[in-house]
Amino acid sequence: MAPRLHLDKPLFYALVLLAALSLAILYSASAKNEAVTLAHFVRLALGFAVLIGVAQVRPELLERSAPWVFGIGVVLLLAVLGIGVISKGAQRWLGFGPLRFQPSELMKIGAPLMLAWYLARGGLPPSPLRVAGALGLVLLPAALIAEQPDLGTALLVAASGMFVLFLAGLSTRFMGIALLGAIAAAPVLWHYLHDYQRNRILTLLDPTADPLGSGYHTIQSIIALGSGGIYGKGWLNSTQAHLEYLPESSTDFIFAVFGEEFGLIGVLLAVALYGFITARAMLIAFYAQDTFSRLLAGSIALSFFLQFFVNIGMVVGILPVVGVPLPMMSYGGSSILTLLAGFGILMSIQTHRKIVEF
Amino acid sequence: MLNIPLKDYLRETRIFNTRLGWAGIGVVLLVLVLLVRIVWLQVIEHRHYATLSQANRVKPIPVPPARGLIFDRNGVVLAQNFPVYTLEIVPEQVKDMDALIAELRELVRITDGDEKSFKKLVRERPRFENIPLRSHLNEDEAARIAVRLPLLQGVELRARLQRHYPLGGLAVHALGYVGRISEQDLERIDRTAYRGLQHIGKLGLEYAYEGLLVGRVGVERVETNAHGRSLRTLERVAPVAGRNLYLNIDAKVQAVAEQALAGRRGAVVAIEPATGAVLAFVSTPTFDGNAFVNGIDPASYRALLDDPDKPLINRALHGQYAPGSTVKVFYGLADLEAGSSIDMNRNVYCTGSFSLPGSSHQFRDWKREGHGHVTRHEAIVQSCDVYFYRLAIALGPDHMADFLAFFGFGQETGIDLPEEKSGLLPSPAWKRKRGQPWYPGDTVVAGIGQGPILVTPLQLAVATATIANRGLRAKPMLVRAHEDPITKERVELTPHVAGRVPVRNPRNWDALFADMMAVVHGERGTARGIGRNAPYHIAGKTGTAQVRGIAQGARYDEKNTPERFRDHALFIAFAPVESPQIAVAVVVENGGSGSAAAAPIARRVMDEVLLGGPAPARPPLAARAGTPLTGE
């Protein structure tokens, strides 16, 4: 067979379209800051290069490399905590000369990769012993990341692992018990939250209670969206962002600017695009032919959706302000690379399928 | 995938597909929730929010708090805030930046460096924000700008409080400095807590005590017109100023120590043994922290980085040196404690070298002709190497490492500064881990503080203070108290015990004190030079750390060795011996011998602490008091 480029076209085009949208809205949200838009473009371009590269790798190779990727990730996390206190206090980075690198980003892929590998070896549904082992494997990196401290990423890594467990057929009884446990533990967790974190949760119940502090983000974000109406105010016409009412308008709250400028029509288009990407990713998981690929693809799909949902939920005021960026769109952070690498894995799984169907 | 039975494969497929189906339903439901909410906001409530958006005239403007001040133990200001006029630009409101800067250049002096760092900041800070083009405008310049201000769109003249270190580089390695908030800083802080603030502690105490120093940002609710311009203030929540820090450091002692080390690379750490209070924390060369406050210009930064003396390195905290003969006092105590439990003839005849049985390799004594008959006391006083070679063999490497660990070597001291180095305490287990065997020769050189062992000047000072405190090791602390600048409510930080040296016989401390005192006051003591006119009793120990190995049979020749390869000079001491008030460790890089280069520096620091200045010329204390200086 002649060598061909392994790419899943529907997914690829949807991602490119999303990237184009993100550049347009970032240009507006950053008040026409060309440097910012260009930096975002460079990150996207780099991300797509990684995506294309990863997509050419055979899933078997991915599977074999899982323990190594995971192991290296854990070692790097330990290094960050221990010796690698590189850039004056910001403990998330490891420096290699001019390059900087966040091991916690690697773990966003490393953790589901490892869990898929581990659970696929034992057959489905996983035995209680294997469930315990899997929990250990996901909680170790999550705890290390939380220790940095980077709670947001820690929770995402933990969630990506939980998705693998869920898809592997974790018993419903176990999930029920875990849910009850979580509810019981909530007051304890509450106790460990910082004041500002508590405020953000309380704000959700009544944003007007603290309109200058933590409620301010939510109020301004909702005003931005609501004032956009059906047709929006038009590109570059967001008053909320340009008159500086909306903080973090090019990062966590970029979707509010999007909704203000493009209205419901734009929002529906964006949600449809995110929905399509999620659906396509889940379909790839469905078509995948071995347990490892299925679990991994499913987890990547659901993690992507989770980030999207948490961010939009925060922008529309139904979730607390937690600082999760909108995948692909939010400026800054090094997560675009990881995200697109994940989609590269999906494409690898999709395009390296054996032709034989059972 | 095909190595599992088909039946299992189908079963796994079924399980997975069921779960994927559930997840799909979940995804659809959650998307629906979002859509319902969005339709609610954008269609049903649209008019309400459109009105709010139109009427959005009240904007919260953050009001930055004043950063806490830093004082020395006597109230001398080490870090303060200075109101300065800064010329700031909101880049998003400027059409032609180059034209604007050219226009401003005609009004005030703007260097190329100013412009460069401004443009760098514009690139780094994506958000709608004031970016300073020049700071420290004088009254004239400010007036010239103020007159033209209505014509200069996007330009603002602000009076801002800016960090200033009035004593320049004094104690810069302890204080650290503040700098502009960078993108990396933004990732680790709560951004809302820093709105309106432009600086953050980057290093040293400014970094370690950021949470106390920063204060809380206030807020002004400002009414604006439809273009976002401020009209009037409606309400104001005042900021809460940061807390003032009081240090244990005495600026005068610090200055004396820095002057004593001036022109050399080295470190001095002085500690109050009973409390762990750090009286002086010196690393030289120093540099001026003020240069970093507004972002140092690249040329000056380059110069600091390229300086062969590496002023940016914090030698007291991060410099790791072989302790040389200073370790002999710790092993001396181990010797006293071991007593008859080890096989050691304590009357050693030193011929100037030592060989292990069955080996021809010679471990030399620094004194080629040897010290003759020496006991432990004489071995410490004259720093005889051969005695300690023999002692090391008798004690064994594990015991030696364990004993040094009691004094805090090989561990962080727990000082209130970030990123402390813990040195290196080698042991057979440590070497095994690196896949290398431990040779008897390793034990021998460890006996005189050479080989892979590394200590920081801070650790040396803590260990010396531990001796002075008879085994009780206090955690070194730079900060003694913090207070609310308004209410003056003051919180004193309590000293902490970091460890304890277990001794069988407390009288052994007295013997060790006598040994160390004779180093300074004894006729043959290696540091007798600084004991001659001391009006108080000093206990000390000299040390010399080899920088470059010397071949078998060759001699170290200071004159013909390039400066960078000369030995490091070390000295540790505490005083007064009867009731120690200061313990000090001095390291002079490539300084040569500890007695000549390091001990006089320690003496000046102790004089400053105990006498408040240089000692008056007096006859030698030993001659006056006639105290016996023998041990045991």
C-alpha cells in the first residue's frame, strides 16, 4: 500500500475552522492586539504540526509507549516539585535552556494513555483490584500537580482518568458509592478551599451579592452575552470588552465576547462546531477496534467536552469561575499543543484501523 | 487485539459501547442545558441585558495598596515606597506609537533603553493596561507633560508608589527585590488580588513574605461616559496596606561585614545562637536591587550576568563549599563522645603524612614537617590533619555522616528564604546509590572536610551556633516581627528548634569550647592573629578548602597559583565563649588561608555586635586574665 497521510478529514477541517474563528475573535477581544493574535496563531500552527506528526504514529506504538510516557511524566513532575524550582517560584515549569515545558500538560495525555493501557490488559470490566490500581495511577499525578499548586489541571487529569474507568465499565455500585462519598466529603473540601475560591462558589448562587469582587466577572459576562441578542453587535463591536468592563476577555471569558459580537447565531455555530468535534471523536472511539484505542479515544473526547462545558458554564453563569480556558479559543497557556496532540492520537486510531471488520 | 478470545472481545465491545452511549446521552443533555441558558440570556432576556450594557456606566477601578516596609532590627529602613511620577501609555488607545514617542521625546528625556523595555512590556502584557514608558519624572518634566496631556491621547501621568531600597545593595541577597508582574507570575497568583498592582516580590524576603507585604487591593466605583472615560467616583473601598517587616538583621553589622568582604567573593552569616536570629547575611559582590524594580535594561543585566564575580549569586544561601578543617570541631566532639568505644590511640605522632595500611598513597598534613605529638586539643588548635585522618578511620564514615547531620549539614536549615541549597553530606550509602564503592581513602579525606562534602555558609553558621548553644539547633530566621502599619498591631515570630545534638556527657561541650578558644587565644592557635587584642573570648576554627587537587608529592604554592584556583578561606567562630551572643561563619572564595583571609572578617563582625565598633587597642586578653587554655 502506498504511504498516505493519516488524517481524519472531518475532524481536521472542523478543527481548522475553529482555529480560524478563534483568531478572529481573539483579535477583537484583545483590542486588535496584533502581537497577541500572532502569538496565538504561532501556537495553533505548532499545534497542528504536532497533530499531523502524532497522527502518523501507529496506535500499537502509542500503546507500547504508554508506561514510558507516564513514567517520564511522573519523574518530570517530581523534578518540578523537587529540584526544578526554575523560574523563581513558578513551580510548574521545567527549563531546558530557552525552552520551558509544563510536565502537567504531558500528564493530560499521559494519564489516560496509561490507564487505557493498564485496563486494556486486564479485560473489561476491570476487577476491583485493577480499579484500585487504576485509581492509584491517576491520583498520583493528580496529587503531584495539585501540589504545584495547579488545582485546575489536577482536576482535569483526574477527570480524564475517571473517564477511562467509566468507559471500561466500572461497576455502577462503585460509582454510586463514590458519588455518595464525594457528597459526604464536600464540607471537608469546603474547609480546605481558599477564601476567594469559596466566594466564587457563593457568587454562583447570587452574583449580585458581591458585584465588585468575584461576582463582577459573572455579571459582566452575562451582560455581554445577553446584550448580543440573536444577531450580535458585529465583529470588533463588543463594548463590554473594549470599554474594559469584562475582565479576562481574551483568556477565560473570550466566549462572552464571541457571544456579544456574533449573537445567538454565532453561538449556535460555535456550539455546533464543538459538538461536532466531540461527536466525531466519540465516533472514532466507537469504531476503534481494540480496547486500548477505544478507552483512550473515548477519554480524549470526553475530556475535550468537559473543558468546553466547564468554560461555557462559567461564562453563562451556571458554574463557578474556575479558570478553565476554552479549548482552542482562549489566549495563552500551553494547552493548545496538548489538545491538538490528543486529536492527533484520535486520528492515528481512526486511520490505522485494520480493514477487516468483525 | 486478536490475542484475546472472540467471546471476550465481543463482551468488551458491548460493555464499552454501552458506556459510550451513556456518555453520549450525558453530552447531549449538558449541551441542551447550555443552549437553554444561552437562549434565555440572548433571546428572552436580551432587552434587559441590552439596556444594562447601554447603561453600563459604573466601572470598578482597582486601587493599589501600599506595600509593607522593611526595617532592620533597630528600625533602619531597608525597603520603602517612594512616590514617583511615571509616564504611562495605554497602547490600545494610540494610533501611531512611533509618532507619539517622538512627540514625547521633545518634552522629556526618553532613552533608547526606556523605549526598548516599554515595547517589550507592550508585547508581554496582552491586557488593556497602562504601560510605563518612563518613571522618576522630575517636577519640571511632569509639568511639561501635564500641560500637554489633553492633546496626547492614550498618555497618562500617574503618581505611583514605587519600591525603593535606600541603602542600595545592602543586604540585597536577603531582601531580594520586587519587579514587574510577569506572565509567569500571573499564572501562580490570584489575578483579582493583584488587579491594579504592577509589582510583585521576585526574590528573597520580598518573595518569601509576599503574602504579608502586598496588602489588599481596594476598589473605586467610577461613573464613566459611553466611551469609557471616567466622570466621577461613586464609592470607594479603601485598600489595606501591606504589613511592615522587622528583620533580625542589624544594618550596621551587615554594613561592616559587607565592607570587610568588599572586593572579594564570599559570604558571611552571623547568627544569635540562642534564637537563630540572623544578624548579618552577606554575599559579595552585591548589586543594587533598585535596578530590577522597573525591569532592568538588557545591557545592565548582561553586564551583571557576565561579571566573572557573579554578583547575582547568593553565596550565603546557594554557595556550596567544602568545609575544610572547620569540620574538625564537629569530629572533635564526636571524638570526645566516642571515648573508649572506638579504637583510637589519642596520642598521635604526626610525621606530616599518613598512609593506610598496605597502601603507599600518602595523605599529607598541611604542615610538611608534621606536628609531632598531638592530642585532640592540640590537633584542633593547630589543625593537625594526621590526627583527624586517624580519627576518621576509627569513627568510620557512617558515624561521621550521622554526626554531622546532627548539626544540620546535608539538610535545608529552614531559613525564611526561598530555594535554599542543602549541601551534600556523602556517606557510603550515598555513594552506593550512584553506583560507586566507598573506599577507605574517602573516609580519610572526609576527616579533614575534603572530598565530595559540600556545605553552604548558612549551614556553617547554623552549625557553629549549634555548638555555641550546646547542641540546641535553632532555625535561622531573618524576620523577627511584622506589624500593621496603621494600628501598629505587632506579631513577634517565635524562634523554632530545628534539632538537637544528642550528647552523652554535657561536659564535652566545655572541652570543645576550650579547644576552639585555644584556636584563637592559644599560643599556637591557627587564628591567634585575631585573638591578640580581643577584649572578649572567642572560640573559632579556621579552614581551607581546596579548589584544585594537588598531585602526589607536589606542594600547594599560593603565589604561583592563578587566583581562581587558590583555596577558599573559611572561618567559624562564636563569642563571648562564656555566654555566646553571636556565631559567625565566613567564606572567602580563593582567599587563601582561613586564618589570614577569613578570621579578621569574623573578628570585625563580632566587634561590631559585641562592642558596637572596632575594639580599642589593649593587651592580649589571655595575658591579663591568665585563664588556662587547656582542654579536658
